[in-house]
Amino acid sequence: MTDTTHSEVSADEPRRTAVTKRGGGAAASRGRTTIADGVVEKIAGLAARDVVGVHAMGSGLSRTFGAVRDRVPGAGGGKASVTRGVKAEVGEVQTALDLEIVVDYGVSIADVAGDVRENVIAAVERMTGLEVVEVNIAVSDVKLPEEEEEEPEPRLQ
């Protein structure tokens, strides 16, 4: 017969398991995360469009070219329209943004700009962890109620 030794653990004692740590430090310190300018531009563009009073993003010329590009199959127009009117400069821990917006007629431009700034800062900082040091807003146009959309007429029917 073989003699075996048992160590009994009472129900009151918690079981301990040996955890072997590999490497050093927290997982977050074991590499670099870089965020492309385009990622921040998309986040900022979507956040700015969510604000009531923002009719469109970008200048009239860029919106016209974007409308044409959106109609060309395979031109990637949907991707470009998200970042239209947004320029980001991204560093390792901070970012700065320039936005160009078109506001609806009758809204307070100062209020809309403030709301855009708050919404963009909150979204970018929450999603990227970057500190937003500035959000510059240029209002390039006002959308009048009776104006038609600036999309070119299709040549083919």
C-alpha cells in the first residue's frame, strides 16, 4: 500500500491558487497605441453632425465635389463625406481640430458652435483617450429654408 498525504482545507478558508506573473508592469504599458488623424476626424465629424442647427459640414465647394463623388460607384464617397469639413492634428497624447460647418438659418451661431465644441470634445476624449486642446470652428454658410440642396443635376436619366 502507498501512503498518501492529504491536506484538508476547511470550508471557511478560501482556496489559494498560485498566479505566475509574466513580464513586468500593467498590460497598458506593454506597447504603443497610435490613432490616425482620420479616426479622430471621423469621430469629430459624426459628433458635430449630431448637434441641432448643423446643416452640413465643409465649404460649398467641398460639398459639391462630395455630392458628385457620392454618385460615382466605387469612389468611396460615403467614407469621405464623414470627414468632410474636419481636419485633425493628432499627437501622442493630444489632438487639435478644425471644423467647417454650415448652420441652419435662425439658430444662434454662438450656441451651435458651443454645442458642437462640447459634443466633439466629449466624443473624441471618450473614444480615444486623447486630450482635445482646441476645436476651431469656421461657419462657412447659412442654409436658408427656401434654398435647394446643392447637388448637381444628373446628366443621365
